[in-house]
Amino acid sequence: MVDYLYDGSFEGFLTCIYFHYYEEKAAGIFTSDNYQPSILNSFIEVQSEAEKATKVYDAIGKKISPYDLQRIYRVFLSTVDNREMLLLNYIRLGFKIGSKISLLHGNPYVSPVEKAEKKVTFEVHRLFGLLRFSVLEGEVLYAVLEPDHDVLEFLAEHFTDRYKNEPFIIHDKKRDKALVSQGGEWFITDFTESNLPRLSKNEKEYRALWKKYFETIAIKERTNPKCQKNFMPVRYWKHLTEI
């Protein structure tokens, strides 16, 4: 058995799965930049290959199910520990028993994947309500976030549909990339604050008005910080206009 190292992409991960089945079994799958060599295991650096990745991608959709293919992708974009091996074990079992794998909630290979998927899904739904947009020069909407998981792609359809006629940028500051949308079309690209246009002339006034409104409707006697933290963890607060 051997450790496979890859470039961190989903295509690279699927290429490692291909090698697990057609070359040597995987003792582990790791991103190249996070790997700690061990005298116990040899390793092979795998180059992403679209043809091999596509073969595995199609096999998962056909032999397990399209639903599980989506689940695997969502978990891959999570930050749970050892996600690659969790997914390898899930895929191996899925190839054996097919689509009924998603019904085995207590299975030790299914349960951690199911929990990881829920973490990603929950964060996506939370961000639907927590994102705050500012207006940049050129009437471009801009929001910044630092999510636990790599969820930009899962926000795209929701916000592109909401702002069909308005260009916007959702900036994942933690990963230096952004979701950019205009005219109902979207893409994800590398992005840093150095790329950011200035705030529009009225934005500071809008922020002040919103903060004043928030303070005015609040009932101080009913303020409950503990309850607030349960519904909205503190790590999200710094990007909220009203805080």
C-alpha cells in the first residue's frame, strides 16, 4: 500500500481513486502541501488527469448514485479532518452495495460522511441569511465572508437568482477567491482585496442608517448574547454591518 499525494483539486482526488483501483491500494490520500513523510509508508505524487478523473466520476454516478456523487463533492469541499480517507471508504462501500449506502446511517463508513455533509449544508443555509452586501463604485454589490468550508459554489445559484440584474462579488477572504456574477451568469476566480474597487459615495451613509435602525428596534432589556451566539456564532459577526 502507498500514500497518494495530489494537488488539492477534486479532479486530483478522483485521479487518486483511479490509482487506488487500477494501480496500488491507497494507505492514505493527502494534499502534497500538507503531507508529513513517514518511514512506514512510501508515497507517490499523482498528477491530475482529466480522463482518469472522469472515469471515476462517471462510475460513482452510475454504480452508486447521482445523489451520492453530489454528497461526495460537498464533503470534499469541507474542512473535516481526513476527508479524503472518509470519502475513499465511502466510495469503496458504495461500489459494493450501490445506492442503498445512503440509507446506512449508522455504518462507520457512512456516518462521518453524512455528518460532514450536514456541516457544509448547514453553513450554506446560514450564509444565505448572514451575508451583508455593500455597494462599490460602478454599482457593484460586494460581500465578504470567511466560511469554515469552501462553500462559494453552493451560494452561486441562490444569489445569482436573487440579484439577476445586479453585478455582485462574494469574496471568500479566507481562501483568496470570489464568486463573481453578472447578468445571471457566474464564475469563481482568484481574488484579493487589492482587486477591490472603492466603496460608493453613499455606502458609508447607508451603513450608518442601517446600524442606527438596528439599534433603534433593539430592546436592550431583551438582549441575550448567549442566545445570539447559538443562532449566529461570533466568527461571523465581524462582517455584519449592524455589529
